[in-house]
Amino acid sequence: MRDAVINLSYILASVLFIFGLKMMSRQHSARRGNLVSALGMLIAILATLISNEILSYQYIIAGLIIGSIAGTVSAMRVPMTSMPEFVALFNGFGGLASLLVGWAEYHKQFAGWKGMALTAGDPPVWYLALVIFITILIGGVTFTGSMVAYAKLAGRLPGKPILFPKQQLINAAAVLGMLLFGLLFMLNPGHMYFVFFLAVLLSLALGVLTSIPVGGADMPVVICLLNSYSGLAACASGFVISNNLLIVTGSLVGASGIVLTQIMCKAMNRSLANVLFGGLGTASGKATAFKGEAKSLTPEDAYYILEAANSVVFVPGYGMAVAQAQHVVRELGELLEKNGAEVKYAIHPVAGRMPGHMNVLLAEANVPYEQLVEMDDINPIIETVDVAIVIGANDVVNPAARTDKNCAIYGMPIINVDHAKTVFVLKRSLASGFAGVDNPLFFNENTRMLFGDAKATVQALVSQMKES
């Protein structure tokens, strides 16, 4: 009876996860989808806690208390600007949990194993060894890869690619070494603990090796891939402990992460092979150093141009997140609409530091979803736009991506704001973006720089609009 209740609960939780994921694909239902998925997780946890295999609740309760406190405090304290690295940390801890599950199952299954069959009805020995090995491999790569991603996003490691001689050869040797360790472990798991331990260390090293060559501009792609890895690690751990719910949910996360990775790769004009084998964000030569005279403008002067504009397109970037300017941007957009202008928000797929970063910020500010347009939809009409306002974005509007073959973002599709009639760029300075590439947009004839904090600048524009 208890097993039947657990299995039915797992089925219900799986259904709720699927519906929740579907609901999260649309803005108006995303919040409900999150709650539906959370309900599914609650049901899954409660069902697991009544299992016969749980001998003591002491450690579970202690872990629940510690985890709840840590999760609540961190979620309340982490600002939206730090959400990308927060997501990277969560991905990493998911991979670490899967690695530890595989390691614990190894001790459970093969401690004292002498080569005979385990018990009647158990899967073949080679199968148990294989799924355990896959779990620690994916879990280890996910953990350290995510830690590197966190360090890059948080500024604790350089955003530029970290390269060293024969890097690809060393990565290939590490992969071959993992395959060799896996084969040896499968042949005789009970007497290969040293090999198993080396495989754990090599999986951790492989995560670092495949993440450090990634350039800053390509971090959204890596976040997607690591998210997929964390799902695959959970799926593998489900096979290890014969838990169907983990298999289903891990597959959902892994599959959705891979789909999102492919979307991000297309947006960056990269191949999935580039992501898997490292080397993203690199270039074969030295990028052009653009110089010129940037024409600055005061908010008071910018107001007169905006007041006469019939169409305005906002292009948000990470700088808007840092300045927490999304609310005043929405207010400025509403004032422009009242003045008769058509207002849109052009979102590049990799704007910010993670997929959907700008969408979340604008949704938080209650910007109508209908006003958000994708890059492919705005570029064909950008020449008819009177004013394009770039707020803290850099790499995703950099014309060098179209012309400079030596720069790290060459070939990446961009929002062609330089084709608009007038461009306002809100930045603190002329510094390059996260990819470390100079931006010739700043020196264009139709570009005007509004230097300073983005929130203060937009607030000044709002004040001018209100006073008119």
C-alpha cells in the first residue's frame, strides 16, 4: 500500500512538473507555473519521506532546517544583478549532490564485493557500475564548471577566456582518461576504488578545463549548458537509486536546457561543439581598437529629441540591471506613449548575464509583454526608428560583430541600433563590454552619449517629460 501511494505521488508530481514547465513558457502564466512546479516538488518530498528505506529522520530534519535557512537568507539578500551567478551556484550544487549520491551508492553496492552477483533481482553489475560512473562524471563537471561560471560572473575571475598552451589537447586527454577509468571501473568495480577516486578528481578537473576558456560574452550559453548538465546529473542519479521521479525531472531539465543552449548558440552564432569543447569567445587575432570623438549630450538636450520622436526603442543590457533602472525606464516609456510615440523594448537573446535576464527585469517593472520584441523582429524596421535608447548594453549592439573578424564577438547577430536615426547610449564611460571589445557605435555620427548612472539619467529624462 505504501509503495502504491509513493508511486502515485511520483506520477502526480511528474505531471505537475510538466504542466509547470509549460506554464512558465508564457509571461502571464509563469508565476502560476512556478507555484505548480513547487507543489509537485512538495508532493515528491513528502512521498519520499514515507519510504521504508529511510531509517532515521534526524539528518533529514537537520538538513531541511539548514538548507531552508540558507536558501531563504540568500534569496532575500541576492540582488537581481547577482542572479546569474546565483543560478550558476545552484546548478553547481545540484551537480555536487548528484556526485555524492553516486559516491554513496558505490559504497552501498560494492563495499566488500567479491565478484559475485549482488542479490537476486538486482540489475547487472556492469549496469550499476556504469550509471554510478556517469553520475559522478556529469555531477563533477557540473559542479566545478558552475563554480568557474560563478567566479567569472561575479568578477572573481577574468571575464576574458583563460587560455594556455595545448589546451584542447589536454581537454581531449582528460576525456579519454575518463573513458579509460570508466571501462576499468565497469570491469571490476569492487577492486577499483582508487580508479573511482581518480575519476572523481578528473571529472572535477574537466569541469574547470571546459569552463575557463569561455569568454564573457558567451557566458549565457554556458549557463544554459550547465543547467542542462545539472538535469542530466539528476537523471543519472535517478538511475543509480532506481527513482523514477528523478529520472523524469532530470530528463525535463536536461532536455529543456539543451534546447535553450541551442537557442543561445544560434543567437551567438556559435555551434554546440564550441560550447562542449571550450574555446568560446576567442579570436584568432587582435581586435581593432576603435578611437574617435564621442559626442555627449545632457538629459535636457536629449529631452527635446525624444519629445519630437514618433518611435522609440529601448535596448536594455546588464548596465540597466546594475543601476536598477527598469522601473524608471518603464515610467519614461509610458510618458513617451502619452506624448504620441510608439514604444518598444528590443531584447537580445543574450542580453545580461543569463537567458531571460532582461525579460525578468522588465516584467518586474510591469512593462507590457506586448511591447517586448526580439532581435529578428526589430532589425528589419530599425531604420524607421527615430530614437534607439541603449541602456547599459554593449556587446549586443556592437557593430564590430559585423565587421571585425579578429574580435571575440565576430559573427554574433546584434541589434542594429546604429541604423536608427538617432542613438542614445547610456553608460558611465566608453569602456568595453563584458567581452572586452571596443565599441565603434560610441563614435558614430548619429550616436549621442549620456554619461552617468543609468537610473539617474533616465530619471532626469522623466522629470523633463513631466515638466513639459
